[in-house]
Amino acid sequence: MLPQFEVADLLQNNWNSIENKALGLNSWQVRTLSALKRCRTAGLGGHIDSCSSCGYLQISYNSCRNRHCPKCQGHKQEAWVQKRQSELLPVPYYHIVFTLPDSLNVYALQYPKELYAILFKASWQTIEAFSKDKKWVSAKIGMIAILHTWGQNLSLHPHLHCIVPGGGVNKQAKWKTAKVLKSGKASKILFPVKAMSKVFRGKFVALLRKNLPQIPYAFYPKLYKHNWVVYAKRPFGGPKQVIEYLGRYTHKIAISNHRIKDISNDKVSFTYKDYRKQAKKKTMSLTQKEFIRRFSLHILPKGFVRIRHYGILSSFWKREKLKELQASLNFKPPTQIVQTKNHQCPKCKNHSLQVVFQFDARGPPKYWLKKIEKHNKKNIK
């Protein structure tokens, strides 16, 4: 079911303020919002589709394909997840989350590219440090890391979701299963959370000092006043559950259109989960300009990679050695599903729509408009 309200509606309502920099946005943020505003509208051009089964004709407008767009993530997400299916191993996978304290938010706004890169590096160094310890794994481990920068209310909340296999490859190129900790009565975690938190903080601060000399020395004691948050979940049930999880998290954006419940009187209302109260669903109202300002906090720097692979899950390692490791574990990964490029025809419901003509922002020629009107008037009652 299509959402009643969209982020694009808010952008259209407030475009003069956005374009004139009245909201304090930089040129990259404005450019990104422009793409989102024009997504699937005549402003980006489009194409004419024809059904090879029944002859139905329709006009479709192009997507912006921007990674921040609420309407453009489905296809990218599906393609990415399918590719990961062939890279699975028959081992437990763990979910670990590294979160930055809110005292760093001011620098995340000023130096997002540098700070988020440090977050990735410090998180991997922490995982790698524990994996090299004989007490836990003593092998080369791997990690898929996904950056999220938002909280449920669109506030700035940088954190990294990491998928880590429960083991690694030793010097003899053999799989070695990690020793896991019991946490609670039944669940298990890969590494001790409190110890990881301290190591993560130390590595992050060291990298911060080295890579962001602009930060004043007097700021650093604030980073040691509180414990940092590293959250570890119990292992996934199996490869299928890992894929389902990745499908939910990889191409997620700050807010989906379905969460927007009302746009009126310069206000926007949207739903959110209050995790301080057992994830209870609530509704929040903001001015339209404040909503856009918060949404723009999560537009990543140009070219910044928000999904990264490390160790035995890195592209180089997988290309060279993954198939051998899968064979040694007697594991055959799920077959990748090849999706049809054709779309479903709204008339005959067959997946037989194909592009027959493309046009730019000037719109389709009158010849095609007349042809579509005549054909569909004749064939659709």
C-alpha cells in the first residue's frame, strides 16, 4: 500500500527555504534533497512501458536512485542481499553494535567524513584485537559493518551495526570456532561487552587524536566520564536469519514514508519507537522545517561508503579464498535468485512490461501521448 504522505511532499512545500540556504544546509545536502524531491516525477524524465502480453501502454517516471531516498532502496537492497547469499558460511553469526557518545555529535556535524571513518576503523580494530587473543579465537576473523546515524526521532545518533562470524581462519587456513560467553540463562555473546567497550573507547580516542587535530585537548577528558556503549546480541539462528537481518538494515534510511502520518499547518507528524519504554510506538510532531533539518543531518558526505567488509568477509579475501573455505566446511551456499527485469502489467498481471521509449524532463512526444490514450481507451473498460 502506497503511503499517503512523503518526504518529497515536505521538500516541495519548503523548497524556497531549502534552495536559499535558509535552513543552514550545505550545497551537497541541497543537491541531495533536490534529487529526492524530483524522484519519480516528470522532473527526472521517464520512459514508456509496453506489455508484451496484452499490449497495455503506460508512462513511468525515473527514480533518483539516491541512497537517501525513501522510494529508491528496495531494488538496491534486494540486489545487495542476494549477492551476500553466495558468501555465507555454515557458522554462527553475531550482531554487535558500536555507539558513539552524544558528546561527539558536535564534531560529527563538523567533520562527518573523518569521524565516521574513525568509527569504522576503531570498531574493526576492536573486533580484530579480541579475535587475535588466544582466549577467544586466535584466528583471522571478519566483519560486515553498516553505518546508521539516526535515532527514532531523527536526532543524530551515530552507531555501527556489525555482523561477525563466530570464528575465523587460522594460520593453517582451517576454520577455528570462537569460544563464546554465556550471557543470561540461555543466550551467548561472542566477546565480553564491558571489555570491548573499554578497548573500543581507547582505540577511537587514539585515532581521533591522530586524525582530527582540530579537536581541542580540553575536550578529551569528557570522553572518559562515562562508559561507552557496545551492545552484543545472541547469535542468529542460521544463514537464513542473517540474510533476513541484512535485508532489514543494509539500505535503511533515516525515516520511511510510511512513518509519516500527517502533513498540515506547517507541521509534520510521524511515528517512532520509544526504546526507553519497551519500544512503545508513539507519535511526534515537528515543524516542517525542523523535520527537514533533522532529516538532512543523515545525508552522508559525497562518496562515503556506509557498508564495509573486513577480514575474511572483505572483497579481496572472498575472491581469493572463500570457495575453498566453504568446500572445507562441506557447505553449499544458497543459489542466487535471478530476478526478472520485467515489471508486472497492471492489466493482465503478467511480468511482461518492457521499456519501448525513453524521454527527458521535457516529457514524452505528443505522438506517444495520443497513442497511449487511444490504445488504453480502446482496451481498458
